[in-house]
Amino acid sequence: MTSLLETRNITQRFSGLTANSNVSISVGRGEIVGLIGPNGAGKSTLFNLIAGAFRPTEGTIIFDGEDVTDLPAAERCQRGIGRTFQVVKSFESMTVIENVIVGALVRNTVMREARRKAHEVLQFCGLDARADVRASDLVPSEKRRLEVARALATEPKLLLLDEVLTGLTPVESQKGVELVRRVRDTGITVLMVEHVMEIVMPLVDRAVVLDLGKVLLEGKPTEVVRDPKVITAYLGDRHAVGA
Amino acid sequence: MTAETIIQSLASGLLMGLLYGLIAVGLALIFGLMDVVNFAHGEFLMIAMYATFFLFAYFALDPLLAAPIVAAALFIFGAVVYLFIVRFAVRAKANTGMVQIFSTFGLAVLMRGLAQYFFTPDYRSITTSWLGGKTISIGGIYLPEPQLVGALIAIAAFAGLYFFINRTDFGRALEATREDAGAVALVGIDKNRVFALGWGLGAALVGLAGAVMAIFFYVFPDVGASFATIAYVTVALGGFGSVFGAFAGGIIVGLVEAVTTLVLPASLKTVGIYGVYLLIVFIRPRGLFGSI
Amino acid sequence: MDKAFASRRRRDLIVAACITAVAALVPLFVKDVYVQNIMVLTLMYAALSQSWNILSGYCGQISLGHALYFGLGAYTTALLYTKFGVLPWFGMLAGGLVSAVIAMALGYPCFRLGGHYFVIATIVIAEIALVLFQNWDWAGAALGIDIPVRHDSWLTFQFTRSKLPYFYFALVLAGIAWFVTWWLEDSKWGYWWRAVKDNPVAAESLGVVVFNSKMGAAAVSAFLVAIGGAFYAQFVSYIDPESVMGFQFSLLMALPAVLGGIGTLWGPMLGAVILIPLTELTRSYIGGSGRGVDLIVYGGLIIAISLARPQGLVSLFARKPKPVAAVVKEAVAS
């Protein structure tokens, strides 16, 4: 089975700074993959490159067998890549359901259908009761869920989650983890950037660790977490165990 | 058209350009400080010109002497405008961009109406002044004295502004507030005070320009409108957020205006300036030196 | 939930129909020509502002140069009629199409510009067009075009003895502008525009091609405004660059929307109904010789609204927000 997403030799340079260097990763259909690494590792850059925020300096991105490297974000969404933003970007003047309808319109051009789909997604994400509330009136955790709901409404094949679990209370994180599992259960592949190890590791099937713009390691979460190279990357040399 | 005429034209264009720069830099300062375009900027110029005129009419004060007084008065006016109008406009939670545009726009319309009401629409002019109507010859080129002195004042003002922003404590506070208005409170800087002073400074600079321009331009309620558009174009051309950009933009606009008058009929003068603005901004969507 | 929405939509439509019906009867009772004139202008500005609102309110691209399209509509009609004998009805459509095309052509470079750069570009483009028309001899240059009024006729859309036909046309135009807005509000385009206004980056990530949606809004907006301009040309029978492309029109198209509520369905209508009669009355009773009183009223009003009620006056009619306790309860439950 071919992978759903493949990045090949991605290098991204911003005037003088190399954020990503020769990064090649792949995400298989139906997987939940975690993209982790210390600050400045290049996770966000890679994430944004996959989402289509800008073009890579070098390298290609293959999605569902198609080279999408030159496609802008809107077209990637049409191909099936959905994403959330780390700093939530709700449509503040619109209500919750209206926010989600915008997403639903990608695949449902008839308004009635888009509205129905939006309700479906809101129910799935547990936000249906807040459907007519203005996005600006939501509490932060609800706004996060709205981000996810909106992206889900575009009926993606691959959902990119940008630190959706960071900074939540334990109760909220648990709900968030359940949501991600339910998303995968519907057949959507998930690639998530995360910081909070304890929450992410039990959730993902595979983890890819970035450090200083390169892929350091990838593998099962249990293995990755114990790898001395990873520990060094996060905590520094003094903490390396049996290197 | 001889080489002489062209040089003559460019020279006056340069002088006028420096004056345009002086008018625009206040706008650039305010924008750089708090991301607000003062759509009443032309009207600030207008009242500065009226103030200069009245100081002349009632106290026989030469515009050059009146200039510092007018600048000071405009300083206070600018600070007041911030404290009583703009401060509330930027707090709006809905449609922030539009509120900001329309509140200063409303002020512009209001000021123009007040000017028409109190001063009548009549054109005024300062009939006798030290520099009015005189020209000086430098290297064979005849330069009108008011514009020449105005240009020198503009250069001095720019130099002073540069020094002020980069070398004084307040200037640094200005920069800091510009970068992160929320954070400066943590170091004891009162953001409102900085903004008010920023507005005052921006207005004072326009005040200087107005005092000089009153020497050789007619003063009437709508006079601000024509210069306002040039000011916006100047700032945008140079790039919002850059004080230096306003300076450079002014010079470009002055020169373009001079060149356009040489090759096109006078009525198409503005087309040249506006055309250049569009050209520059289509190629560089943030103007020449813009950071925002 | 959907039932509430559908009924709200229906209610808007019914209210609009009732208002139109009532408005249609007004001229039968109000015979004063001066007042009728104000009513015609009010309806015209309502239509213009409603159309402006599509691009600048819903889609968030603030244009202060819409007088360009108004003028293009006026000139296209006037030129086609005086030079080629084309009836104003066709001239109107032609004007609308010309404006829509030009709006898109200008949009191509302009929509790349952000915020303030864009607004200034719109102002500047309209000014350039004004100056060009002032120097275009074939189009009458600064002297403009006189539309010869021969006899009252719906064919040539000219009436000398009564303002009523103009009134009804303006009413229909306002109605169309309102209806188009109502229709687009609950359509793909309407949602895209609002998304683009609130957060273009997020909109892109949801499959919205931001550029195309801006172009669509620009075209629709320009088309309708141009028809308004064509109407105006027939109404006043004489146009010149300053009188149809001047900045004051760009302002007058924006202000009713700002006053009533930008980006809302009823805002521009409400704003026009308040602002235009107010303007005309202050101008005649106090203003007189251009003494600026109308400007003082305008300016004061704009400042007051922008600061006190930036969402516009329509927000006064909005449903009351739920009490805090209920909101908190809901949040905890979900």
C-alpha cells in the first residue's frame, strides 16, 4: 500500500536560515503520525510546507500519488489536505455553524447540503449545542475544537493538526485525544505536531522526530522516547543515557 | 525645452518633494506607531495654514516666526485628537479596520465643515512676508525662497526626528511601543502617553509644513484635501512603517510631479503621481521600504 | 436550528416586500416635488451603498473609489445615447458590464495589496479616471455631456413633468440591490466573502480561492453601482466628470453602510434613509451657501457612530444576547 503523503528531500531556506534540511517522511493511510522535536526543530515549517502555505526551496511533496508541491493551499484542501492553525484562526464575526459551513462548501456546493454536513461535523466534535454562538464568544478550548471541526467539514483524507492538544486542562486533553481517535476511526489519516509527550505518545502509531531541521529518528513511540539521541536533542548532552 | 528648463523643473520638484516629505512623515510616524492611518492629516495641514494666516493677519507675524508657534499648537491638537477620538477607535472589537478609517475620516469632514463655517470658503493669502515671492539664484538655477527654506526645514526636521527616535529615551519608548504596545506596560511605559505624544509629534511636523506652505499657497477650507492624497500616496509609496520611506517617497513624488508637468498638460499632473504610486505598489505591494 | 434560520430568512423577505409596498404608495400621498426629489436620491443612495457593501462590507475590501463605477455607468449611458442613439436601457446594461470588467481588470493587480495600500489605490484610481475624463474631448471633457430631453418617455427613460417614474425605478433598483445581497448572503459566495474578510489565510486552508472571491464581489458590486450611475445620468440629464466621478460619491456610497452597519443586510438601507434626508435638509435649511453645516453634521455623525456603535445602527435591532448564566451552563455541559 502506497503512503498517503510523502515528502521527498524537503529543504526550506529563509534568508540565511535553513529551517528544514533534506526531510523525507511518509505517512501511511489510516495512521496517526506524530511530528515531534524540540523548539526550533523545523516542525512548523514542515507542517506549513505540507499544508501549502509556501513552496519549499527544494524537494517535492507527493499526496495521494500526485505531486502537489506547486499547488497553493486552497487547491491542496480541495485535494484532501485539511489543517488547523496553532494560533486559532476562527472567523470571529461568524457563528460556529457558519464557520464550519465555510469548510463544508468545498465538497457540498448546495447550501442545504453544506448546512447538514456542518451540523453532522459539529455533533461529531461535540459543538452542536453551540452552533449559533458567535466564534468570538467561545472559550479557548471550544475554539480549538472549532478549528478541527472546520477542517473536518472539508472531508479531508489527511488532517494536519498543529498543536491542538497544547495548553489544555487534563480533562480537555482527554477529550481532545478521544476526538483524534474518532477522527482516525472514520478513515482519516492524521499528522499531528505536538509538544506534550505524555499525551501524544499513547495516541500516535508512529513518531517522527525532527531536530535542527533534519529527521533525527522515526519509529514506534515507545522506542523513540527511549532513544538517547532524542533525549539529547530535547534535554542536552548531560542527560544522555548510555550514548 | 532646454536642459536648463529641465534642471530648473527638477530642482523645484525636489524642493517641493522635501516639503511633501515633511507633510507625509507625520503620517508615517503615526502609522508606524499604532497602525492607524490618519485620514484627517490633510485637515491638520489646513488648520496649520489657517493658524499661520491668522497670526499674520492679526499680529503681523511672519510665517517663519509663526512656524514654531503653529507647530506647538498642532502638537497639542494632535495629542488631543488621539486622547479624545483615536484612543477609543482602536478599542473597537468589531470591524476594527473600518472603525479606524472612518473615525479619522469623520474628523476630516468635521474639520472641513467647521473651517467652512467659521472661516468661510474664501481664499486667503499672506500678502507680505520675508520670503514670499522672492527667488534666489544658486548656480544659475532660480529657486523660490519659500520652497527652499521649506526644504531646508524639512531636512532639519528629518534629521531631528532621526536623532530623536534613535538616540533619546523617549524615541526608544516610541519604538518599543510600536513593536509591542501590550508589553511596554510591563516596563512602566504608559502606552497612551506614548501614543498621544506620537500623535502630537506627527501633527507638529505637519504644522511646520503648513506654516511654510501658507507663504506661497492660498489658504481655504478644502486645501487639505489635495495635499492629503499626496501625503497618503507618499507614505504608501515609501512603505508604511518607514519614516525614511516617507522622506524618500516625498522626493520621488516631488520629482515625478515636476517631470509630469514638463511633458503632460498641467491638468494631468496628478495622473503622473498616482500612476507612479500604482506602478510601485503593484511591483512591491509594501511600497519601497515598507515593513507593514 | 435550521427551522429558526429558514424562518429568519423568510421574515427578511416578507419585511422587505412590505416595506417596498408601503414605499410604493408614498408618492401618492407626498406630492411636494422637493420631498420627492429627496426620496429618489435616498433610494438611489440606498441602492448604491447596498452594492458597495457587497465588496467592502461582506468581502471586507474597503473601496473609497467606487465613484469610478458610478461615473462609468453614467458616461456609458450618456455617450451611447447622445453619440449613437442607443436607448438608455441598453446603455445601462452596457455600463454595468463595462464596470464589472474594469473592476476585475483593476482587481487583478489591486487585490494583491493589503489593507491601507488597497484603499489608497482605489482612491487614486478613481482620481486618475476623473482627470482622464476631464481631458477626454470626445466625452465632453470638463464640460460634460448634456442629455437632450425631448419628451416624456419610458423608452428613452426621460421624464420632465413628474419625478414618479424615477422614484419607482430607484425603488426597484434598491430592491434589486437588497435582494441580490439577501440571496448571496446564504450562498457559497456570501460565506466565502465573509471568510475572506475575517481571515483570508484560514479561508485558503478551507479551500476558498481568495482571489477569485474578491473578483466576484468586485464585479457584482461594480455592475450594480454602474446601473445606479446610469440612472443618475437620466435623472439629472447632465453629467460632467466632477459631478459623477467625484470623491464625494465614493464617500456617499460608503457612509450609509458605515452608519447603518457594514456587512449587514439592512445596514446600508437604514443608513441611507437616515443620512440622505438629513444631509439634504441640513443643506437647504441651514447650509445654504456652502457654509459647511452639512459637513459638520456628517462628520460628527460618522465619528459618533464609529466610536459608539461600530457595528452600525442595525445592531440596535438585533436579538438580545443570552444572559451570562445560560451561556456558562451551556459551555460546561458540552
